[in-house]
Amino acid sequence: MIRRTLLASLLFLAAACSPPEPATAQPQTPPTGAVEEAIFAGGCFWCMEHDMGAIPGVISVESGYTGGRNENPTYENHPGHYEAVRVRYDSGRISYEQLLARYWPLVDPTDDGGQFCDRGSSYRTAIFVTPAQRPLAEASKREIIASGRVNGRVLTPILDAATFWPAEDYHRDYARRNPAQYAAYRAGCGRDRVLREVWRR
């Protein structure tokens, strides 16, 4: 896989890179509303897990695969699947619409060939929705397009939710468990630089 090759070549940068700020630990208090789920794809699931885990109201984020052809996919064998994250959130603290608004700036929705240095279909962006979520996701996408905030067309599709298959244990919570390696990968992949360019910030 491209990412693994890149990571191996970038490990020497780890000492020079500041580890990312850890995702904000969400307080382990009873939810104030219903616990809901949402599934997003945004390239490397290490990055999506880290970034979405820092959103207030998010209870947990799990890396995995969805949208593909085979059951029980693995990192080595996931034809058609997206790398994705399953987000569990407290609907009393954050709504689905607010979660969507926080998702968009974490990805480059103008790139349908992958994300940043990770190329290929499994690294594309997508929002996976239930029937109830679809009109909200479509409205959110229309708002992003109308806002003119991104430098290019919004190519992120909104797809029907499919079975979500959790990733292997070594992929889960990767940024927290391997901060130096994660920092080297993220810096070398140029994720934050591209996001600043795309979102004009």
C-alpha cells in the first residue's frame, strides 16, 4: 500500500516532527441525548479517527472498511471498500448537521482520486447515510457548494450506508499509540498544507 511505503520512508522524520495534539478525551459522562452513529470516509482512517475524535460531543471513533464487495475485509484485501470511520456521538451535545459541518474541513472534497499522498479508490471521501440522514447530508453538501469556500468542485459522494467492518487492532487509535510515527506520516503526506490551500485558510 502507498501509505505503508511512505510511512517507512518517513520514519526518520519522526524525531524532527512534533507529535500531534492528542484527540481531546471526551468526558465519560452519561450522554445527554441519544447515542447516534455516522460513517464518514476521508482518506487515511488514522487521520479521520484522530481529528473526529477531538470534536466535542463525539463519544468514540472506530476505523474500518465499508462500501466494498467482500465480507470481512482486511487492509491487504478490501476491494471496493473505503477506509472509513464510524462515529458514535451524543445527539444532546452535537447534532448530525453539526457533525457534517465539522467533517467537511477535515477532507479535500475536490479530489476524487484519493486524499493527499494516499491515492486510490479506498482513500476517496464519502458520506455514508441512512435514509433519515440522506436529506441532511445532501443539504450540507449543497451549502458547501453554495458557500464557495472550497477551491474547486465538491466531488464527495453521499452513499447508502453499508456494513461497516472494523479495521485490524493495529490500525485503531493509531495516532495516540504511535504519536511520532503518525506525526511523520501526516507531515510527509501534506494533509494540513493541502487543507489550508483547499479551504483558503
